[in-house]
Amino acid sequence: MVFFAAYLETTGLFDTRVEESPLHYTSPNAPQKQDVLGALFLSILAGHRRYAHVTGLRSDGVSPNILGMDKIVSEDALRRALGKIPEAEGTEWMRKHLFKSVVAACQTPWILDIDTTVKPLFGHQEGAEVGYNPHKPGRPSHAYHAYWIGNLRLLLDVEVTAGNTTASNHAQPGLNRVLDALRAEQRPYLVRGDCGFGNDAVIREMESRQQPYLFKLRQSSRVKRLLQRVFTRRDWIDAGQGWEGREDTIQLAGWAQSRRVVILLRLLKENLIATREQRGQLAFAFVDRRQTKVYEYAVLVTDLSEGVLSVAQLYRDRADAENGFDELKNQWGWGVATPPGIWRVADFLRAPWG
């Protein structure tokens, strides 16, 4: 923490953000902005999970001095400070400086990963709604729509919405905003997402912007019919890591045109067990590999011109982005107690200061 504080002081990043912050006090007895924002930053950097934990920083006599702070403010001062920041100004302030800290990585070809994660809530917070929550069904939550520089663990932006807005149409405005903020030479080589984004609305938006994309399709009935039609073909080629693949075209219901898809298939080679409910009883059987072959499959939609092997590897590389999402959610600010206002939650999540 001391070394990172010294880095911020040397580069001037901390002073610039404090000067441009929309936090303003009028009382002569109010704390200094340097002390308030510095305490918030040091608390986040120290991995604190509650406002009350900021008290533990009072014994640190080194880091506050490096950042030009006079003292570590109380937890109540931090809460009141976040409550005083206007929504529009605070959002613009954090987005500007977060983007400034990562834009240099957009000068070379890069991939924009989009993903939605669910944050269960246990207090009384704005936007706490019951929605899709596979780990804690019925628990109110927030939905975090994140836009990520793939393989670099650099976050471009995050949009916080109510827990019942996990669908891709709620993530698309934030995605459009990120793309609009980039110049033509800074645009990503590829926009990549899971099956939640493999729908006509998102794809049409990417095509209208001439932005290459790679999404996974849901296992709909037409996708299954396509797989059934091509399964017995003999022109499958190696797609890496035990997968076989081939390309085709498909036009799903609601699509105005057909699009290129890459179909991936892999034989499961481990010992398998099959279960099925029969009249309230659980039927259990071992799968005889000599008589039965079990496959897993995926269908990717893309406008890339690369071959099957390259497209398959590009989507497999998305697993590294999932690791980054997990780290932010469970090891950094996304898994901690956050301010009560939903827009302040978004600003709080942008607060790791680059």
C-alpha cells in the first residue's frame, strides 16, 4: 500500500482526481477533500469490507503523509461525503478518470469482453430487487454490467442496475457508451460475450457500427436442429483442445438475415453417470461408453473471417476474463458493503483509482 501511494503521489494521479472531484464543503469545520478521498482510497486498497474498518488506518503514519493528508477521517465522514456528491457530476468524474487510466491500452489491438454478474444484497439498498440469482435464489440483488479489456484485467466501465435487469438489453447502453468514447483507432478488434449477448438486438447494434463480434448462441430449437443436420457430416476439422468444428449459417426467429456460425463439438471421455426421475424415484445408471457416446457442444455467432480453429480459441480465451470478474467481485470492492444509493454504488465500484 505504501509503494502504491508513493506511485500515485509521484505521477500526480491522486492530486488531479482530488482537484477535479465534485465534492464541495461550505462549513469551515468540514474535513479537507484530500483527507476524505485519501481515506476512501486507502481503505479500498487495504481490502476493507466495511466503512467501520477505516478506523484501522489511523495507526498508519506513512501512507497518509505520502498523499499529503493531515488525518484519516471517520467512517461517518466518508458516508456523508458520498452523499454530498451530485449524481451526474460524480458519475462523469469517476468515468473520466477511470477511462484515462486505461485508455493507453487501447492503442494496440485488444478485445472488449462484456459480462453481467449478480451481487446479492443483505441490507436495504436502492435497486435491491429479486431476479436471476443462481447461488441465492430469492435474495434481492444488484446486477453489475461490466466492460473489460480482455486478458489485461483492466475495467473500462461498470453499470449498476436493479437485480431483475440482468438481460443484455440493460447492458447494451453502457456498451454503446464505451464504444462511443473511443476514437476509430482505439476501437476494439473484437467484442466478445456469452450466450446472454448472442441475440439479434446486440448483434444488429454491432453490425451497424461495423464492429466485429463473437458471441455464443443459446441452445434454442433451431440451433439444435442445425446441430442435428450437420452432426453426421464428415467435414469436421480440428478446433483445438479436443474440440472439432465446422462453420455454417443460421437465421433464427426474429433475425432479418442469416449469419455465420461456428459449431464446436467435443466427445466427453470421462466416466459418466445418467440420472432421471421416474414416478418420483431417481433412476441411476452408469453410461456404457462402448454403446453410448456423449458430446458437449457450443455454437458461436460471429462476423470474423478467421478460420474455425482461430474463432474457437478466441472464445476459449474468454475464460481469463471470467477470472478477472471473479477477482473483482470476491477480492476487491464488488464484494463489499457499498453505499445505499444505486448510482453511488457504481461510482464506488469505479473507485480503485486505476
